[in-house]
Amino acid sequence: MTIRLPDFKGGFRAYEPREEPFAAASGTPFTSRTVFSAAHVVADPFADATPDSPAAVDWDATLAFRRHLWSHGLGVAEAMDTAQRGMGLDWAGAAELIRRSAAEAKSVGGLIACGVGTDQLTGPATLAEVRAAYEEQLALVEESGAQAILMASRALAAAAKGPEDYLEVYGHLLRQATEPVILHWLGPMFDPALEGYWGSSDLDAATDTFLQVIAAHPDKVDGIKVSLLEAQREIDIRRRLPQGVRCYTGDDFNYPELIAGDEQGFSHALLGIFDPLGPLAAEAVRVLDTGDAKGFRELLDPTVELSRHLFQTPTRFYKTGVVFLAWLAGHQSHFTMVGGLQSARSLPHFARAYELADGLGLFPDPKLAEERMKNLLSLYGVTQ
């Protein structure tokens, strides 16, 4: 049996779906790497919401997906950009998500870290207001019992006059943190409002400021997450980190080689692509735990084409592909997103995502995925 998929030229091609999924065991803890999956949120499809409304979240389905990730041994990076922070999920929704997910993690023994930002600020802000917003969110995450991830702030990018403002704000927050945090450098390809973060659009100068923050407070920094989609820059930063500070790759284009590492070190992982790749990624890391770097790459390298497809320009809309694949995989009953973001990618994009994911065996029930893909195609007027 074949399915008729649109191509990128206005025509169609025949695709024969896979019959058996990739077989992955549920998980023993990893021993060689710390691995987080940034997780998406499931919208409530029956809420009377518009793109400008506060997010309406299906909490049961959202938490069930986190249990799925934990069952395979992955940590959950909560309330990050994958959860549509600043793209449909406001601070009130993120705060509720943090509370609920942290409680769920505690109940099942799951690893969790949560995003701390300044998205309660909705207009121009002073540095003092930016710092206070960060403090409010840091306090909530710490009270929840989760590890804090200090995310890049649009408000700080707008208010800062230069590197010294970043040094002051981050230094203040790190001195306040009760436990070591993860610092997240999110590049402008993920959020154009973060252009010039760390006080310069010159990445070499920005890197120096970033490392200066860490060097001043190495005991308060568990690690860094670098999301610049430049493998060599991440490697260079990794090699300059103080002893004991970890690098968590956020490079959804080059993650296999960065996690595998080289003779001078390796990256841990905090990745949005591990949302759809969860079971396969977990299996690959367990292979790496045995010292088999070749076997690790053989499992994970074939996933890069899918990741690069989902994260193609404009990269910030990768969340649409992530949620689309969660629907096809049966993790949610519908393809609806907060903020109406399900409209952010084209039908040919969805078709190629389906084809690549199916080829990897990512769908636990390939027949269900095929049926749902055909239903979507029929909505666009495609007959089989």
C-alpha cells in the first residue's frame, strides 16, 4: 500500500509506509551523558481560543507526554521555547506548566529542569525590571523543586546597552541562585528579538562576555546550553569552560557528533529534536554508555535529516513539526497548537516530515500515523 504525498514542485509522489516501528526499550538511567528533551505542550482543541488568547492547555495529555519521555530515561526541559514560550504560551501558562510538571516529576522520579525568563514583561522595561522579572521566575522554579535554566531574555536584549549590563544582571541572579543553574544562549535564528545577545552581534565578542559570566560564578553554573547551530563554535566554547561546568548541546543540526565528542571532551544534551526522537535517542545514548561511539552514531546520524527539515528557516517554527509528529505518533488526539501555530508550515513540509519520521520508525503505530496523514491530506483536497 502506498500513500500519495505532495512534493515541493506542485506535484505528487508515491510513498510506501513502514510496517514496523523502531523497537526501543524503556529506560535505565544513562551513565555517560545527561540528556534532556525540551518538551512541547498539548493544546486544548475544544477551548474557544484565538491566537491572542491566553494558552488553553490540555494538562492531562501534556503531562502524559512528559511521562513518556521519563519512561525512556530522558530528562524533561520544561517551559522552554519548545513549549512555545513567547509564541503562544504566556508567563501565567508557563508558571502553571512548571508547577504541574515539577510535581509530576517528583511523583515518578523524573529528571526535570525548567526555564526562567522575563516573559511577564510585555513592553519596554528597565534593567531593574528585567532583574525583578527573572527573580520572580527563579523563585517559582526553585520552590517547585526543579533545576533552573536561565533563558535568554528579549527584554534584556532590548534594555541592555552593552556587555556590562549582561554581566551585572546575570551576576546578580547567579549569586541569588540556591543551586547551580543551566545558562541558555538561544541564537537569533530561534528568536530574532535576541539578536546581539551578550552585548554584541559579533559572536566572538559575545562568546567572551558569556564565558566571563561563567568564570565569575563557576560554582553556580551546572552547565550551558548553546543553541547557535554552529558545531565548531560550540566545541570552542566547550573547551574554554571552567572545570566542572558542562556543555549541553542545543544544536539540532549537529548533535550526534557533539554528543559523541572527541579526545578533548563531549557535550551533554538539551534538545528540542529529542521530543519526537525520544525512544530512539535514548537507545542511542545507552549504546554510547557501553563505549560504542560507532554504534551510537549509526543510530543517531540517520535522524539528522529529519531534524534539519523540522528546524529549517524560519527555525522558530520548528515547534509546528514537533507537535505534528506527536499527533501522528498517537501522543495526542489532534493537531492543534496554542496560538494557532499549526498553520506555520506548509503541506509539503508536513509530508516530508511524515516520510522521514516514518522511515526512522518513530511511529509506535505506523497504521495510525498513515491514517492521520491521509486525513490531513484530505483536508487540503488531496485524494488517494
